[in-house]
Amino acid sequence: MIPASWASSENARLTMRANKGRDTKPELQIWSALHARGWRFRVNYRPLAADRRRSVDIAFTRRKVVVLIDGCYWHGCPHHFIMPKTNEDYWSKKISGNQVRDVETSRLLADQGWTVLRFWEHTPVAEVVRSIESALGEPGTKSHALK
């Protein structure tokens, strides 16, 4: 027998299953901007040897800098997140669990010497790139101005 779904409806279940966990539009935009400025990096990298389930969106392994782009819905953005009215108990636990895991992941990475940069998906790409370059300690190529 198939267990009952967590979703409030079949439509909700299909919508949630269609959401991407990686290679999202904000990630692709930031990857593209960094690459155009001459930076090379790893994507969807797993920097924690003891915990292979946690990955970061961007990793500059030689400089030990990681970047995480948090989605407003899944990570509970204080400006954009709206708690669903249906199945509220499930979603409240899910989002708060994600937030607890985010804090723990940042701490584990920092404990292993990584510089951790977190951005909301709505943060302008140019702002994200400037912050990343500042953390890396030197600019990328100067042939491509940020917009």
C-alpha cells in the first residue's frame, strides 16, 4: 500500500515535486556573471567530508569560500515568505527545520575554515558578485563591468 502523501492535494504534490533543488534561475545568473568575470568554481559541491548530504551552490575550493543562494519560500525569507494556509502544521515544521539546518550548515562549514556567504534569491546579481569578490580578496577580470 502506498503511504498517504504529505501534500494537501495531488496538484500540490505535483507542483512541489516539480520544484528544482539545484540549477535554479538565481544560481545560473550568478554562475554566469562570475564566470564572465573570470572566476572558476565548483557548483553543487559537498565540502563536508563527514556529511555528504549537505552541498553548497558555489565553492571556491582553493580559497575556502562557499556561497549559498537561499530560496525565499524554502528558507523562510522574512520579506517574502508567506506561510501556506493549507497543511500549515507540516509547512511550519518544514521551513523551520530548513532554517535550523541552514544555521547548522553554516556553523559546520565555518568550523572547518570555510568562509560562508548566504544570499536570498532576490538579492541583485551584481550585489552578490561584488560581495563574493570582496570575500575572495581580489576582483575577477575587469573586462566585464557589472550592471
